[in-house]
Amino acid sequence: MPDTLHLRRPHRPEGGEDYNLNLSQRRADTVVRYLVERYSVASSQIRAVGRGMREPLYKGISEENDRLNRRVEVRLEAAK
């Protein structure tokens, strides 16, 4: 099993950039809490990173793009 699990949670473009970054971070933190509580993943091995509107997969404002950009990305890294 990898030693570190990184979670990134982009968010949709409603509200201001600061609002969305904060909301994105809170949602990423919620995913971390869930993994720790439900699956006993060590919190020291998880890092939550909210991205706000900074890294959309689909650019342009539309309901479809907003839907597609709502995601949680998981990146696993081995110990160095």
C-alpha cells in the first residue's frame, strides 16, 4: 500500500475565488475524515488539498462542465 494518499478537490465557478477555494478545502477535509473514520486510514498519511477553480478538466462555463469538474482526485505516492 502506498505511504501517502493525496486528495484534491476542485470546485465549481460559483461565488468568488476565495469562497470556492475555502469550500473546496472543506470538502477535501471531509473526504479525509471519512477515510480515517470509516477505513482507519492513518491521518498522518493523508493530505487534503482544495483547488477551488484553479484546475478544471473542462473549461468554459456550462452546467455540463460544472458537473464534470466536480470530482475528488486521489494520488498515491510511495515512501521516499
